[in-house]
Amino acid sequence: MSDVAVTRAWPALKFGRNSGNAGVFVAFAVLLIALGFAAPRFFTVGNLTDVLRQAVPIAVISFGATFVIGMRGIDLSVGSTLALTGLATANLIVLGYPVAIACAAGIAVGAVIGFVNGILITKIGITDFIATMAVMVICRGIVMVYTQGIPIVGASDPAFRVIGQSYLVGIPVPVILTVIVFAVAYYLMYYTRFGRFVLSIGSNPDAARLVGIPTDKVRIGVYVLGGVLASFAGVLLTSRLEAAMPEAGQGYELDVIAAVVIGGTGLSGGRATLLGTAVGAVLMAVVRNALNLLNVNTFWHQVVIGTIILIAVAADRFNRRQKS
């Protein structure tokens, strides 16, 4: 298939790479100003560093979720994938396997989970919501059965700690790795045929199929990418904690969806803004950090996150109606 045909089937091109970002940047600026008055401790160097470190897992997963949602899909299994990856990685390190093998095995877990999601959706015909929710429950169940709810500790290999705890020129290594992941994802989305195919499918799946785009292969590839990035986030988190926590990643699905939608990627597909996703992920970390600094009861955190998602989705719907 020619690039001309792909471009014709890609009306989402008109939205641009950074479309929809203005609102999230304004919201981010307003939130920072408000925090400056409400919680002066927020602007300390130590707290800002903590915010960036806390944003890393959500940001890395959200980059993969941007492809999924931009393709008009959904993946609810990312939090459980992170937990299962942490279990596999930490267990291998405790058993004495080299760090490289343990990390590769952990990331392979995510690739397999993503592949299973893709097959369930494209070949068996299960809706993405049901398929990924079922995989989420299965993976979480495997983690709980294996660990009996007890953390796997002892993943303290010095080489493994470097991934999640060390600094390079004063910047946390996990933050540097997140920037690298962002750069790779940005290139894939905006400078490759794969990215054009993803948004073509999200914009109009039937038209994409008619012009010859291998929609099933692209969908499977996107879910594999999402699984790999969720696993990479699991490796980073496990390295930071030096342990695999059975409850790791619980609720990450909400934070990831919020980060992606707040960033300007429409749930109806065909539009993806990775820069907005990055800002959205940091915004979610800032919100959680602010709630902690203001001593807000943790039970209210999910209420706030859910409200943010509703506002973001409503704003997306309103913007689409205005444009149409």
C-alpha cells in the first residue's frame, strides 16, 4: 500500500502532534500556582524530585496507553501486568539469576500479556474492555496465589538498584529512562508507518482495512507495546522498592486513562498527543502529592481522580462537538 493511500485514510493528521495540549498546560500551571500558596513544601527540591519519581511508572505506562487509546482501544490490564512483572523479576533476582536475564524475563511477561490481549480482541472477537479486564483479574490472581499476599523482598542486587535508585548528573536514572521511552514512543507515533496506521485505525477502522492496512497485526502490535511498557514500569518500580509488592499497580488503570485523556488523546480514537500524555502523567503525580501534603484522607484520592477523568472526558466530548 502506498503512503498516499495511508495519508488519505488518515484524517486524524489534521489534529497535529500537540493538538489538545493547551488546556492541560493551563491546568498544570494553575495547579502549581495554587499549590505554591496552599502547600509551600511542594516547591522544595526534595519534594519535586519525589514527584518526578512517582510520575515515572504512570508516565511509562501512559505512553503505551496513548497508542491503545489513539487506536480507539482500552487496556485495563496494565496495573496487573506491572505487578506480575515485578513478581517475575524480583523472584529471579532473589534466586540468583543475573539482573539482565531477570529484567528481560520480566519485560517478556508484558509482551506475552499484550499478545494475549491482542489475540483475544482481534482473533476471538472479545471486546477490548472485557478481554483486558479478564486478563487483569487473571494476572492479579496469579500474583496473589504465588505470593499469598506477602511481598517478595531481597531484590537488592547493586546492579538492579542502579535502574531505580541511582542518579546521573543529579537527575534520577528512572526519569532519564522515562525521557528515553518518551523519545522512542514519539518517533514511533509521528515518524513511522506504524504510528500512521494506529491513528488511521482509530479514526476509521473500516476505511483503514479497505485501503490495505493490516489492522489485526497493528492492533496486536499496539497491545504488545502497551504490555512491554507496563512491564518496563514494573521493573523500574521493583528496582526502586527492592521488592515485589502483591498490590503493586492497583488503581493504575484509572491514573493512566486520566493522564492520557487529560493530555488530549481522544477516547474515540484517531488522535494522540504524547507530549500532552507526559504532562498529564506528571499532573496526576502532582495531584496525589498535593493531596498527601494537604493531609487529605486517602479514601478521597480515588474520588478526586474519578472526578478528573469525568471532567477530562466531558471536555473532550465538548471540543469534538465544537469542531464538528
